[in-house]
Amino acid sequence: MKIDLERISWVDIFLWLFRIAAFVLIVVGIYNTLAAGKYTSEQWVTLIFSGLAQGSIYALIALGYTLVYGILLMINFAHGDIYMAGAFTAVFLAEYFAENGFLAAHPFIALTLLALLAGGVSMALAVLVERIAYRPLRNAPRLVPLITAIGASFSIEYTFRGLYGPGFHAYPPVPALSGSVHIGRFEVPTVQIVVLIAAVVLMAGLYFLVERTKIGKAMRAVSENQDVARLMGIDIDWVIVFTFAVGGLLAGVAGVFNGLFRPQGVYFFMGFIPGIKAFTAAVLGGIGNVPGAMVGGILLGIIEALGPNLFLEGLGIPAANQLKDAIAFTVLVLILIFRPQGIFGERLAEKKA
Amino acid sequence: MNQAQDTRLDWRTAARLGLLGGVVTLYFGAIGMVLTFSVRNLLGTFINVGQILTVAGALAAGYLVGRTFIEAGRRRQVIPMGLLAGFMAGLPPLILVIMGTLFPVNPMFININDELVQLITFGLGPVLGSVALVLLSTVMGLVGAALELMDERPRRALINGVLWVLLLGLFSENAATILEKFIGHAAVRWMFQNKSLNPIAGAVLFIITFGFSFLGSGDRARQKWQSMPPEAQQQWRKYFIVLGLLLALALPWIVGQFLSQVLFIVGLYVMMGMGLNIVVGYAGLLDLGYVAFFAFGAYTMGVLTSPQGPGGGILNFWAALPFSIAVGVLFGVLLGFPVLNMRGDYLAIVTLGFGEIIRVLAYSNWLAPLIGGAQGVLGIPSPSLFGFELGKPEYMYYLVLVGSIIAAFIAARLRDSRLGRQWMAMREDEDVAEAMGINLVQTKLLAFAIGASFSAASGAIFASRLHNIFPNSFGILVSINVLSLIIVGGLGSLPGVVVGAAILVGLPELLREFAEYRLLMYGILLIVMMLVKPEGFWPEAARKRELRGEEEWDEAAAAPSSAE
């Protein structure tokens, strides 16, 4: 068999070298760490569980990206800030609940109310952003809505800075969630388990919504082909608004979850990094693909939790935890090089560019 | 606005627009802009920017209502509808008064407080003040609508006059330092009191600018320009360029040290803008990690020239500059490789990720032995020329001016070259460009590399001016600044980069109170620009021709705001 050498460009060669180098680095790192045996299996399990909880939050945000991308083929760059808006607003209610003891007395009701408030605020904001920044530009060149999305992102951040101030606000500790649960011989913080379960319930609900309800069917139809969907009598505008609303709701609830188990507090810029990471999760699972975003989010959470200790330390990098944020972005670059369509494959109509 | 709905144009339209204007006022109040800006006096001590913001919504609503009704041919309804819009615009801000006086919302909405209530009720107390606020809004709505009823010429003169007075009042401190050199200390002291314009001086200025505008000297100049033969225009254009250059050379000595520093920063951003303009404007590759190359340039310069760094100061500025640019180009190509096959929006996010990776690495202990980690690189020397140290902002301004001119020259030559055509072909349609025989890989990598080199040079100058560089100077916000300025100026347009940098970088430096709201303004500006004026303030010739069917883009110079 004769290989057509003409068709192998030097870019391909470079990319293959890059792939091999990345693969070798990861394998060597993991091997070194495991061979050194510095961490016990309890420590790994702790890391995995915190990764699961963090990852379920990424997954909830990623769903917003993937739903919108599936329908409009645009990255809702402001989604991370929509997530911030809910969490930042609800923290004041949480402080109020903590002050009058309601949070300790009825943790379940209090947390539900918090999630509803955060979800509501994020939902309203997502719909508003769609109305102002995206809808008038639906037929514009693709660069244009991306630029307004960046504009929307910064407007939201600094609006909330103006409204609530530039400082950090920590979610008060919830007594009912402060303990830990024994799973086998491992001890896992209760809050992580609760967040994980709640997130899985929400995701199952979303899956049901998309796959089994009428509006879900309409969403899938619009993402398949807008023109045909319109001919079938589907109100495109309403479906798009609904999609943004659902994405916003999930992001807002995710914001409360995040506040529960991360003590460093919420502030106006908190949505930026999780936003990019959640997008990474969506791409990891295959953008436009709802189960893909869920799996991608959780996988990214685990990679990020294990990454610094598992392969960066093995490569002899000091203070590897400082590079945690870089891991997610590296994962993004690596997926786009290795498998741009993601693990489960993209679910996009043919019109994709 | 809604031309299709003209048939059912009635009082509801006016009320809705009025409410919208009022909500804008409410927003400005709630996020604290009214309060923050109220320290900036405009005219005497009795008109400040905060008050302008309080009534701007009503004024704009009245104006829009006036225009809508006149376009529908209903001149007689303009006055009552303007009144209605103004009245409606006065209602939403009352929420601020109610919240500020009746409910303790302070821990949550930090900016809704007694001080704000005092300000927007003019110190008259909540009840009387609310009435006054609504009345003032109503009057403003009326004024806005009435503006539309005036003839074109007096209206334009009036608006010009008011704008001049407001602008001079706003920049009174800077204007004072400049004017002092020409009209003497005593006159300036009289003109600008309490960091604002003296009302009498304001009135004189208004009469002068109104008069000039009314007599239409600008119009006549434009007509004369248009009636000239093309050769003469070419000739005059050369004179203008020389004149502009002379002005640019003399500028630091006219404006003083503080403004020279501002000009220096604007110049840095012009250089970066020229580079990003190649990547985004010409080649259509949306790069959000552009700050990475700025950081590479700055760190290379720091490491090589700082005596305290690992390089031990082996090189001086001029010897290190080529290395800075080379490192920028190298990483431009390296980071360009993985993103070669990505579609537009993925590219944006991945480059954003690159920018963040670079920042995280700059902070990390891992690379600290080389680039100092969170401590940064300290003690970078100023550049010197023939033994003469260029440390002062005035001299650094010249350095950055030369850099900008070189960058602009390269960018202009590239635009008209074969490579420039290839970039633009690629921007319009990658597949078609490839089918035409354009090597996409090479073209894209060249765009990244050249763009990166401008940014790296800018970073190198930045490092040698600041002497100490820290990782937090290289955040995503720099990328957003540069992107915003080239979009506001007009994607692909070289004069647009200068205009954009002056507006988005220069003005906020002068208005320190803005600092908090700078990025908010950028964000809103990006959205509004894309909705209203996607081609920018000074659009590229080709784009403008497409949009307006004109041959010359010099007209945009004469009337940058009239281009629709």
C-alpha cells in the first residue's frame, strides 16, 4: 500500500508530534506519581469526591452552553456571569436566613428558597440578555453576536459590582451539611454528597424535559432545522427564550451549590473562570449534546481535582495546585486537538460552519 | 424605531419610551454611577455629571419620542407626547427614593443610600424632592421632544454649543493645564474654578461655539473639500499628514507630564490595536488571548535587561527588543498551530484559555526562578539613546509614537499587499479562499505571528517604562480593552485604531472617577456598537463602500458621526 505523502502537510506532522508529546507527558507524570506512592487511596477518594461535586456544578453550567449552542450555534459568553448573578443575589438571602436562624432550623426549605431565588434571577437575566444582545443580531455574521456576548459578559459583571459592591460575600455554613458521611471506609463531606445528588436530580429532570416533553421536542426540532421547525408551527422565538431560561435556571442553582461547599465566597467576577471551564466541559462531552455536557462536566471536575497531584507533581513541578486552573484550559486545547467533536460527538445540524 | 408599527403609534409608545428612559436612570442610580459622578462638577458648583445622568434618560426619551412622531408626520402631537414621556421617565427613579428612605437595603444594594436620595431629590426632602424630580424629568422630556421640532441648523448649533461647554467642564483640569501655556495663569484661574468651568466662561464659550456652528463653517469646509479635484485632495492630504505628524511631535510639550503619560498608554494600545487589527480585522480570527503576547514581550524584556533578574541585565533595551519581538512571534506561531483547524467561536474560547494559562503560569512558583512568580520582575532599566536616558513620560511617548507609526506603516502596507488580500479573502470565506489557491495554514500563521510581534514590542516598551512588571498587569482585561478599541474604531480600519484607543483608553485615564465603571462602559459600548453601528466610528474603506456605496473614506474624517 502506498501512502500519499503529498497529502500529509507539515501541520499534520506537527499536530501528531504534539499529540504524542502530550500523551507521553501525561503517562510519565501519572507513572512517576503512582510509583512514588506519596498519596494513600483515602486521599485519592477524597479528591475524586470533591471533583465529582465540583464537576456536577460544571455540568449544570455546561448544560446552558450546550443547549444554546445546539439551537443558535453561538457561544453564550455571558453564561458564566449569569451563573454569578444568581449566586451573588442569593447570598444576601442566605445571610438573612443565617441571622434569624431559619437556615439552621429548616435547612431544606431554606436551601430550596435560595435555589429558587438564584435560579429565578439567573433565568430572568438570561432572558434579558437574549432579548437585548442576541435576538436583534440573529442573522448577523457569526463574529457579531460573539462580540455582543463578550460585551454582555462585562456589562453583567460590572453591573453587579455596582449593585452589590466589589467585596466577597461568603455563604453562611449550613449546620445540617457540615458533617461527613461514611461510604465504606471512606469519609466524604455531606455537602459534597448533597450537591452531587441534587445536581443529578436536576440533570435527570432536564433530560426528561428535552427527550419526553412537547417543548423538548420543539427544542430538538429547532436545533435540527429552524426553517422546517417554523413550518411545523413551532414558535422559534419562544423556544429560544425557553432554552435560555432553562440554561439560566440551572446555572443559578449551580451558583448556590457552589456557594455551599466553597467557603471563599462569591463576588462579581466569580463567573468568569467557571464559565470557561463549563464551556470546556460542554466541548469535552460534545457540544450540543445534553448527556455529553453532564458527563463532560463531571469528568472535567475529576480531572481538575486529580490533575495537579496525579501528573503535574509526577513531572516534578512544585506547588502544582497553583496550576489547577491551567489544567482545565489545557484539557480544552487537548480535546480540540485530539477529538474536536468531543467524547459523545456533537449534535448539530448540517448548517454548522 | 419601529417603522412597521407607525400605524398604531399613540400615547402608549411615548409612555413606553419614557419608562425605558426612567429605567435607565434607575439603573445608573442603583449601580452607583450617579453618586460617584456627582463629585465631578461641570459648570460652577451647581451642575455635576451625576445630575446630568439623572435627567439624561428623560431627555433621551423625549428626543426619541419626538423623532418617532415627526417621522410619522404628527408634528402637533410632539409636545404633549414629549411631556408624557418625560413624566413617565420621572417615575422609575422614585423607586430609589422609596428604597433609600423606607427600607434598609444598604447591606445588599450598597449604592442606594441617604446620600443618593439627597442627590436626586435635590436636598428637598423625599416628598417635595420626588415631586421636583418628576417635574424636572417632565421638563427634560419636553426639551428633548422640542429639540426635534427645531430647524436643522439651530438645533445642530445648540447641541454643539452645549456639548462643548459640557466637555470643557468635564475635562476642566486637563484643559486648564494646556490653556495655561497659552493664555496665562490668571485667565485660567478665572475660567476654571472649583475644578469646573466658570459659568460666565461657559456662557461665552457657548455663544462662540453656537455662533460658529450656526454659521456652518464646518459645512462649508466640507463642501470646498468635495469640490476640489482629486489631485488637489491628494496634495492636501499630504499636507495634513505632515501637519498631524508635527502636532504629534509637539504634543508632549503642549500637554505636560501627566497627559504625556496618558498619551504614552494610548500609544501602547495603538500598537497592540494595530496588531490585533491584523488578526481580527483583516484575517477574521477572533483572538481573545492577545494579552499573552504582550506578556511575552514584557517578560522577555524584563528578564533580559533587569540587573536583578536571572539575565543579570546583560542586554540593554535596544538589544533586548528584537528578542522580545522574536519570542512574541515564536509563541504566536506555536499557539497558532493547535487552533488552525478550529471554527471561529472555538478559536475565541481557546485563545481566551491560552491567555489564562499564561497568566496562571506567570503567577506560579514553577516558573518563579525565571520570571519571579507573584513578585514579578523588578528594576527594569529605562531605555537610553546615545547615553541619554529616556525615562520621562515625554520621551517614552516619542518611543511609543515611533513604534505606532512603524506598526501603522507595516499594517497599511500589508493591507494592500498580496498577503492582505489573502487575509481578507480568508475572512470573508475560508472555503472559497482555499479553493482560490490560498494556503490557509501559512496565511493564518502569518496573521498570528505579525499580530503577536506588534503586541510583544508594545509589551517590551511597557516593561521598560514601568520598571517593575507583575502578573496581574496581564489579565484578560487587556485583551478585552484592545478588542473593544478596534471594534469601536472600526474593524480593519487603521485610523479607527487610533480613534478607538483615544476614546476607550485615553478618556478613562482622564476621568479617574470612571475607573470603576470603565469595563461596564466597554461592555455596553460593545453591545450598542454591534446593534447600531457595527462598522465602527471610522470604518475601513472597503466596508464603508459596501455599506454606503462611496469611493472615499476621507469624508468619515470630516464627519465621523454622520456615517450611518
